[in-house]
Amino acid sequence: MVDESKIPDFEYHLNKEKIDYITINRDPTNITFNFETDGALTAKDALVQSANLLQEKYAEFGKLLKNMK
């Protein structure tokens, strides 16, 4: 299941980093986005690796926040 509450954060990051090779189209019943690869990875592999990288970064960020207490 997709956590739709994270979409604004994702869009903010795309805009902040001026990432123009990923687009998001809103539909209340679906989340559809497009992206391009350079051909080194399949689209599925690129998406999976990107998701894994984001998960690692969020975990690292969470640890930093816990250390601030």
C-alpha cells in the first residue's frame, strides 16, 4: 500500500533539487509517475534501487534525530 501522505514531501524534494526527469500526475485513485534511465538499469531496477537508497537515508536521518535528544 502506498502512503499518499508522503507525496508532498517527494514533490518538494523534486522541486528543490530541480529534478525534471521525474514527473507526478495526480489522480485520486492512482499515483502515476514517469522517469527515464540511461539504460544501465531497467526502469524497475532503478526504481527499486532508488527506493532502497531513500529508505537508508531516512533511517540515517531518524538515527540523527534520536541522537539529538
